[in-house]
Amino acid sequence: MFRTVEVPTQPALDYFAVRRSSDHKLAPDPFSRATLRKDVFDILFKRKGPLDDSQIDAVVDNAIRRIERRLPKTRTHLTEEEYRKHKLLLGALPDTVISDAVEAELGDGDGGSFRMAELLYAMAIHGRNDNRPGWSDASAVLAWVHERYPDIHAENQRGHVRAHQWPRLAAPRRLDWRPETVLKRDGRRPVFAIKQLRKGVHAALWGREDADAKALIVAHLVLSDLRGQRIVQSTQISHSVLMHLRRVDDIGYLRWATIVKNISGVGEFANEATDLIYAPSPRLQVTKDWRHWARAK
């Protein structure tokens, strides 16, 4: 005589919302593999990043398995109001559980490409300090690097520079002049678009305190650098952004420098962070005028 035993199956992650740690509210869409993959893909600089598509797919799939194993302990309940709006959902996943799983999976990867991928992902997650206690500056980044990779010994490339007093940037004013054309490396000549410039700078400052105002300051200074030029090279814009990001935000600068300087190793990255500490650029203060102008844009 045979006896059957029912074994409860674990619900799919698609039936769980994602709870943001920044404001403890639910993300607009429930958890999905496609969204997680896109987030990882974007954070790792898309096709310019250290991992190829198959490696990213493996990281995402293994991270999902980690999340599923921890689901009984990490899932949270919906509030009554949340349940009334999302009756098909069974609960919520803290976004930190998801990011921890991806970071752990990248950390278990083998080779320098996974080291760099883990660093880039950590920069995106821990580098947020808008509504959470994230990394504040290059010192925090370097502390993480030394803890995670004790074999890395950063070198100061620029010597020691005495700390500068933070200068106050003049009140914002509209710059009506714009370059007409951007000359790309591949020969293309798109029309210069200030919105595209601000979008790119803002991506480097994603999750940073005063990101909108800092992106506006950098865009304003870049336009000042390009004044009088009808055609500008894309490399001119990139290096101008790099110079001015160094004056407003360490994390934003390091994110941008990784692309512009083609940084491919953690040691090289640590050297760049060390230079920010021992040879800082004169910092610009984000004033209430710039914050107000950024909100009005």
C-alpha cells in the first residue's frame, strides 16, 4: 500500500513585491527576472562592462536561487492598504535581500573581471546616500576595497595636496549658447543636446545626495568650457564632465572615470580613489540656489 505525502511548494518570486529601503514603499512592479537582469546589466555598464551576456545571465540566475533559499526568512507581509491594492501578491522582498544576493554571487566569481564587476555593483548599491547611509566619499570606497581585497595596495599618483577651502559657485544663470554638433569617435555627428548631457551626468550621480543640483552644476560648467565652439568632440565633453565631477562628488567621479579612463582592474581603481583623498580638487558647494533651479528644471 502506498501513501502519498503532499510537499508544499514555495511560491514563485513573481508573486512578491519589492520593498525599497530608501522609503520602505513598494516598487511599482513586482519582482521579475527581466527587471533584475536589466538592473545588473545597466550597473555593469552594459556592453562596455567586465562581464559578457552569458556571465550576467548566470549571475542573475544564481542570485535568484539564493533569494529563493532565503525566502522563508526574508519575506515580509504587506500592509492592509498594500494588500487591497495588490491582492495577487503574497508579500514583499526587501531590495537589500536582492542586492545582497547579486553582490554575493559576483563575489564568488573567479577572475579579475568578476572582481571589477563586484566593485561596480557595490559602487551602485553602497554608493547611494540620498535616503540611506551609503558611502560618503572616496575614503569609504577605499575602505571597502581594502576589506574585500586585502592584497590590493593602492598607490598615490599625484602626491599630497593641501586641502582647499570649498569655493562657492556663482548663482545659476541661463546659458543660451550651445554647441551645434558633437563629433563622435566613430565619425557620427549628432546634434548637441543639453538634456542628453544632463542625463549622462545624472546617471553617474544616481542615488547621490543633491544629485539633481550637482548634475546641473556640472552641465553648466561643461557648457562654459565649450563656449565658442560650434563643433565639439565627444572626448572633450567626457573629460570636461570628469574634471567637474571631481569637484562635486567622489562617487560620481569614480563611476565616470571607470568609463572615460577605461579602468579595468580593482588596483587601478583603488589608485584613482587614493588620489581623490590625497590630491583632492577644490570642492564646489551646492547652494540652495542650485537646488531650487534643479527642482524647477
